[in-house]
Amino acid sequence: MERKPIPEGFQEYIMTEEEYEEILLLTAGNDYGLVENSILITFWKKLADKYNFEWHTGEESPNGGKYFLAVPRKE
């Protein structure tokens, strides 16, 4: 599988299987109005603390699956 380029300023991260399953459920629930945006924000903040990135920059990676992009925190 050919890796796609990452936009400048972003880093690619990979979720654990458990995190990936959780985001799939939360996103699907959000699409149907069953999960509030605040719950998704809490999920991204939890990942941001674990992987050390700016929580509000998290987004799907062009490489799909468990991969996601975010801007690393500046120390």
C-alpha cells in the first residue's frame, strides 16, 4: 500500500484498535444525532493528551483506517 503525503505542520498518528473502534461508534452515533459533539471533543482531548498533539487539529488521515493527522504540541 502506497503511503500518501502528510500536509506540512501535521504528523500522522495511529490509534490502538480499541481507540479506533470507539471513534467509529462515536462518529456513527453523532451522524444519527445519538452522540453529542461534546463527547467527540472529550475523545479527541483524551487522544491529544496521550499522543501529545493539539486536540482541535485531529482529523482523518488520507491513509485511512486507524491513522489520523494532527499538529504536534509545541513544548
